[in-house]
Amino acid sequence: MPTDPQNPATTTPDAQADAQIEAGALHPDDASPRLTWSAEGEPRSGRFGDVYFSADDGLAETRAVFLAGCGLPEGWAGRAQFTVGELGFGTGLNILALLDLWRREGPAGGRLNVFTIEGYPLSRDEAARALAAWPELAEIRDLVLARWPRQTPGFHRIDLPEFRATIDLAVGDAAWALAQWTGKADAWFLDGFSPALNPGMWSDAVFDGVAARSAAGARVATFTVAGAVRRGLSERGFQVDKRPGHGRKRERLEAFLPLTEPAAATAAAIPRLAVIGAGIAGASAVRALTAAGASVVLIEADQPGAGGSGFPAGLVTPRLDAGDALIAGFHAQALNRARDLYAATPGAIRSGGVLQLEQAERDGVRHAKVAAQALWSKGEMTVLDAAEAAARLGEDSATGGLMMAGAATVTPAVILDHWLAGSEILKAEAAGFEARPEGGWRILDADGAVLCEADAVVATAGWGTAALAPELGLRPVRGQADWVEGVTAAAAAWGGYVAPTATGLLFGATHDREDTATDVRAEDSERNLAALATRLPRLAETVSTAPRQSRAAIRATTRDRLPVCGEAPGRPGLFVLGGLGSRGFCVAPLLGEHVAALITGAPSPLPAAMAARLGPARLI
């Protein structure tokens, strides 16, 4: 349903910055690498007084120290998935070299996962200048630069389907990032600036994190042979050896974590999966699972978009939270991920930017606090006064608002068509589950007949999930919206909203709790028109004379108004992605990737604290 707005890799010396780091939230103003350039064209960190790579041959050094040092490509032979962790993303050179080796000598059909950390990220232009020295990496470089992550704190995902690879970049403190990542690395590139210049990268907390997030038999490579680094690794169970260095460096380190359990060279095949419900939640889960190579059957009682995702437009807007840093961070990450994925889906984005109008006197102050959060890129959140808001809307607005440049209006049908293209769809109504003795589930209809069997199931049926997982306590909220043709307006939200469609505009929506009927009601259309008239009277007058179409659907909500995503407690292999309320088009794409990671064993893009906050256990 369209949105209803009602409802760094080091430490810093000052206490305020330390507090920010504990939350993983380095402010961009404090996170500049203070880049300078040597006469030889080397990028140099003015913050730490060290170079990012050797002027002799940075690429050769990367290949010798990190790739060969971690036993690659032999180390990933026969692997269905291989995960590399890195401390110090820097210019991205190590990862480009890794991708180059992977595309040439990676296992057939294998997937590469990269988790890398940077406290002081470079801009795209800075990285492009630094990486221009190696034309042999041009193809990979240009793809990565085209998808260069934001410099804001938190986790950022870069998709590289061309190489069967995914990069998750954590911008923030290294110890925080390692504590929040839930993956297991098969190899580590420890590439922070030297321990003498950047001791925070080589702290006990960082070594603890590396050890905790290492798979059995993990290998580690680094350029430094400092005693503190050797001890930090060996005290945590790694066997550490000095090796001949590269170029002017006499020595380097290699280390490995001895196997304490048998390691399978080839990961088990991804199981057969079922997704129930073909709205934006189901489409997001199917897209992410399919991208991971899974076989998915989609069970839908009607047709894609039959529920809340079936309106002609949807607003992609975050929940604005000036007090809860974790939830504000989640919605910022979700908005960025949704926008990236929709931008990669031809025709999905109808228009960019949504103006959130003030609803109460305190909103002006709240909007200013939101705009000042470090979560947003420059210009992404801008407070407008009443005159500026009026100019954008073509109305005599009585209030200002928050211009959310990263928000958007999308066409739901286009997204569902693209993300579900080629999917196996079983038209049936799932009514329950039956556990299989060998593990996994049988999905049953209302008569108890088996619709299909799957090793894991994801319930994404909106309000229908309430019957499939009653223990979650989902509640219904009915919403009716209206749309007209031939009328245009900029996207805006207040207690109601207006969103452009392909041929006109959509407005609404009602918000009636505990009502599960989807009949169209004339009185609800009048309520929507009256709500529009209170904020945009000129537009309402135009709309009132145009033929209107109407539709109603049911949102599913949780008691804390947050989504629910994860494995159902006590029911292994049964996952839920729901309770999205009116934020589905904002949060579903990221949460779809999270649940796909839980099922396939890939690293999740969602920080651990966020995953725990949104998990089903909190509702039981």
C-alpha cells in the first residue's frame, strides 16, 4: 500500500567522537581522510601521515601480500561461497585485485562475499584518481565506481552480479563494525595504516572481532610484522609466520586459524525454498534469494500486488526518528538500499524527492534534528520554510517541511514484474504448515492438503501472515486510497499524502484499525478528499471534478510499529518478513536481503543490533 505518513576504522581523541563511534556513527565532517597527493601520484592520508599504496607498484604489492598471502586462488577451489574480510577499504585497490582474480580463477558458479571496513572513506572522485594508475583493472574499476557507496556511517552494499560478488562496506569504527557483522571470513586482509600511526585499527577489540568472525581454517595476511600484531593474532589462536616482504619491505605476516573441525571444501547446495505472498515483501525475498542462486516457488492466492502493493504508486519514505539512533539508522540504510535497487530496475522510479510537511508545531524542530543527523548525505534532508514549501507544491502552504531528496515515488507493478520475472508461481492459498520429520515444512491449504514442500519457508503475506504466525500478534489497519487521471502534483506527505502516477496522481489514505474489509466506500473517498483539501486546497479543487478510482487494502502492523523479520522462534526453517505497515516499499528490499542471508548462510547486510531489534522473538 502507498506510504501513509501518519501512521570509521579508528578511534578519535575526544569523548563526543568516542560516543559516536560506539554507535558506529562517525559524522561525515569528522570522517575526511584529509587526502593529499605525492609528486609520484600516491594518495596519502593527511590524517595518519601514511600512503594508501606503494609508488613502486601498489597492485603487485596487493597481489603478493594479500592475495597470495591468503593462499588465493587455491583457497577457494570448489567453494560455493567464499568470504573475504578486510580492515581498511581505502581506495578499494585490494578488492579490485580480488575481483580480478575471482573473475579469472573463481570456482564455477561460486559466489564471493566481501566485508570491508573504512573509518574515513574516500569520495568517488578521489578513488577514481587513485585507481587510474591501473588500466588493466579498468572494467572492474568503472563498475565499482559507478556503484561507489555513500560516505555516511553504517553498512552499505555494492552489488556486482557481473562477477557473482557482493561487497558490504561498513563506514565507522573497526571494533564496532566487526561486532555488528554476522558473517564468517575465510580470509582477512589486514590493511589499516601502520600500527605506529593508526593504533586504533590494531587494538585488542579489533583482534577479538577478527577472531570471532573467522571461519575454521581462516587465513590472514598483512604487510606489518609489528610485535603487537603478531601477539594479537597468536593470542587468539592464529598460527603466525613471517614471510619475505614485497619491494622495499623486508617482511610481512601470514597467519591461519588451525582447523578444529572438518571443513567441507564444497558448501551444501542451497535448498528448495517457498515464499508465501507476492507483494513487495515477497518480491524482495524472491529477488534476493534468486540472486543467491536459490530455487524458489512463490505461493500467491490471487496475483502479484493483490494486496497492499497493488496501488498505481507507492511512496518510498523512511520513518523519521530524532531520538532512537538505531531505528533512524535502520531506516536510512533501508531507504538507501531501496533507492539503489529501484534505480537498477527500469521504469521503477516515477519521481524523486518527497516533501514531508509539518503536522504539529514541534515538527519544525524535529525536522531540523533529523536533517542534522550524520546518517544522511549532504543535501539528502533539507528543511524548507513555508514559502519554499509553497513554491514546490504550487500552493499557499501555511507550514514548512522536510524535503527528503532520497525518497521517491515508485510504480509498484513495474517492480513486481521485474523482481518476479521467471519465478515459479503456485496459485493457491496457504493456510498452515506441517513440519517434516527430515526437516523443513509442508505448506498446507485450508483443507489440509499439501501444496508443496520446502526446506525453508518465508511468510510474506501481509495481513495474511497473521493467520500463518498468530504468535506474532500482527494487527490489521484498513486503508483506502483514490486516484485520478490527467492531474499532476509533486509528491508530498503529512497526515495524508499525494503521489504522482504514470498518468495522474494518487492520494489518501484512510487509516482504520481492526477493519479487515476491502470493499470500496464512498465515504472513505470523501474523507481522503477532505484531508487533501486541508493541506493542498488548490489541488483538491482540481481533483474534486475529475473522475476517481478507489481501492482498499489491509496493512499489517506490529505493536511497536516496526517490521518483523527473521526466523520464527521454535520453528526452525520458518521465516517471517512482515508487519511493514505503510513503509513496505522503503524497508522490504533490505529486509528481503537479510532473510535471504539467514537462509543461504551468506553474510547479512543488516547490522546485528538492527537484526535483533527487528526479530520475531521480541513479539512473543
